[in-house]
Amino acid sequence: MAKHIKNTRKWGGFLIIVGALLPIPFAMTSIAAGIIRFPFMSYLMYGLLRFVRFYVYALVIFEMV
């Protein structure tokens, strides 16, 4: 388990970015970031990429209509 936590801390930023941009439950990503005590400001900056995803969705939807 310690090996997995170490890898999660190493790749945590990437996992948060993936969670923010893909339509997987972001709450799971947030819980994992909290469990490994990922730095909050980094989490917040990576998590703000969700707005990019919503913007792309809006572009797609409004271009179809």
C-alpha cells in the first residue's frame, strides 16, 4: 500500500487533471487528493481545469444548436 501511496503522491497532479477534464466522478479524485494530503493550492489550480471542460462542452452544444 505504501508503494501505491508514493506513486499517487508522485502522479497526483496528473490524476487531478485527468479527473477534471474527463467525465469521471471528480469527487473520487478530490477524496484521493485529500487522503494523500496533496497540497491544496496545487489541487485548486489543477481542479480549475474543470472550467475548460465545461467551456468545451458549451462550445460543442452551442455549435450544434
